[in-house]
Amino acid sequence: MNDVIEYKNSSTLNLKLRDKKFSMQFLPQTLVDVSTRKKIIFKDQSLKSSYIIDIIHNLLLKYYFKKENIFNLSSVVLKEKYGHLYNYYIDYLIDRGVLILLKKHNKGKNARIYRLSKQIIEGEVTRYKNIDAILLKKYRKSIESVENKSFDFNPIQSQVKSKLIEDLFTVEIDYSKSIFFLDSSIQEHEIYQKNKYSVESIKDRHIFYHFDNYGRLHTNFTILKSFIRKNCLLIDGEETYEIDIKNSQPLFLTKLIEESQYQINVTEFEFYKLLAFSGTFYKFIQDKFSLKDKKTTKDLTYKVLFGKNYQNKYDKSFGTIFPSIYEFIKCFKKDRGDYRSLSYELQRSESNFLFNIVISKIYDTHPHIKIITCHDSIICKSSDKEVVNEIFNKLLIEHFDMVDKSHTYF
């Protein structure tokens, strides 16, 4: 339940970690009364308010980022972090109507399973600076084990990870412009809260990150709305520039198909590659199916690439235009016994290219350049964009063996 991890081998970041005086946390309006007291008496036990808020903050954080309102809470983990009274903390949150128990503990099968109540999900959320010394100490001690686990299973090169993490701490944000955008443009409660939390965290240098097992790096910056990323971030006080790969997932599918032994119709595949290489795949699909915007087009495309392929309207339409590619998509998932397998494979391929080829090259040849990423995109200082553009484009052409060497593919 650690929401912030800072790179342990950098002396600069170690100083930041040692100097850390608080954790910025979510505080539901319904628990504001808890934040005004150090202790809460519940069932004749004295409970620390800081622990109560820490628990609910981490659950809310996971909900906002994963969009799943179901939590399998291990008594071992809870006891390690909150002590022998951990069950009283959970019972208190149930008693307050914050948590709802869905399934009781079944020895050898599952821990207790909970969900957040509607009043928490839909209610007002403020911020709380948690200054509990024991939580901060446990957080520092937990970094090495969590860090090693994160590094061991993620395919990004270690030296690239190290530099990426250091670069995260060089980023500032135009707070006023970001909040103005959120207040004036974002209506959905969860999206607003998630973005506002990230904006406030960046402002306070409360940087978090997570390397997943499929090659992606998740940070404060990856969940920001595009407008904020493109218009409100500064690196060393300088405006930034974002470069991304056009129709990344359809593009990396071409690589996967070529490396497989699956028989694809040559004419069909050449047409598909032409669309993917030129960055016009989504535009073609949007026009072909008369879809209203690019977001809708991408959502429907992802349903084919990453869904269960239940032969809905869009699956059938995609299969009509690209029949042998559609069969490849279905066979790939079937052979691996998991409809999510194609998503994982394309993410790994994208990650390998972006981090281990492009960013590795940039760091090797221009170590002064600072970079942050958002899945298939690179964000750098505006003054570095020419260099980054050149390296990015050259390596992309080489990686996919693109025919038209004069075209820009991102």
C-alpha cells in the first residue's frame, strides 16, 4: 500500500526522501472530523487518525488509477503496516460506512474482500498532509524490497530506469493553469480527483512511479489529461515538447505479425502496413465506419485488439476489411489462453522500443537531456526537441524497416 516510491540509488533523491516531512493524501469529506484529532476511541481501543486516513487514501488511490472497486486486503500486510490493532481500523471504517465487506476470509483461499461505499466514491475529497513519523519510517524501509521487485520483473534496462526516475524530480507544473483547466473542463468526479491529486503532488514534489510487468512506467504524469501534459509542464523551468508514436498499437501489431509464422494475405497486410506506417490508421477507420471522433475510433479498435472478440458489430466490420489480420488476432489470444495476451505483448514491444532503444540511445549520446514518458510518448525540454526528434524518427524507421525514409512517422 505504498503509493510513492523514489529511486534509492541516487544521492540526490535519497536526500529528498530523508527530508520528506509528510505524505500528500486523499481525505474524504466524511472523514474530515478524523483529521482534526490525533486519536479515535473505538471499541475501547485508541486508534491513530493518521492510520485511518492512510488506509482510505491508498484504497482511493488504487480505485482512481485502476477503476476497480474491489480490494482483497491481507491481514498479514495490514498487521505489518498498522500493528496488532489493524482489524479495529478496518472495523472502524466499516462502522463509519466507508468500507463494505463483500466476502469474509476463507482460509487457504482468499482474504477478506471489501469495496468503497458510494458516499466515498461520489463524495467530496480534500487533501491531507500525513506527518505520521512511523508511517514515513516504514515507507522508507519498504522502498528497497518494493523497488527490487519492481525492477526484477520489468523489462526496461536498469540504467534507463535509474535516469528516468531522476528526471521525474526535475519537472515542475504550472499549477494555476492546470487547476483552471480542470475546474473549467472536467466534469467527471473521478477523473477530476485523479488529475487534481497528480497536479498537487507534482507541485509539492510528491513524485510516485511504478514499473509494471509489461514494460510500462506509470507516474504522476501518465494519468494527466493531455492538455496539462502538453501545456503545463516545465523541465528545469523550461517549456516542454511531447513526441509520440502515431497509432502505436496497430503499428506494433505489424511487427508481431511479421515475426510470427502466421499466414496473412499479402495485399491486405501491405495495405494495413501503409496505414500504420503513415500514421493514418485511425483516420481510415474513423472515415470507413463514420465514427464521430478519434477517441471513439481508438476505443473501438482496442476492443478488437484487446477484447474477447465476441463478434460484435465492430469486430465484424474490422474482420471484413482485414479478415486474415482479424484471424491472427483471435488465434494469438486462443493459443495463449488469455484474451489479454495480445495487449501484454504489444505493450512489451512498445516498451522495448521506446525505453531500451530510443531513450537508451538518447541517454547514451546526450546524457544531459532530461526525459519523462507517457506510455508511447516522450516529453523533453523544447530546446532538446530537434535532437530527440531526429533520434526518435531514425530509430523508428530502422525498427520497422519503413520504405519511405523521408517520411516522419510520429
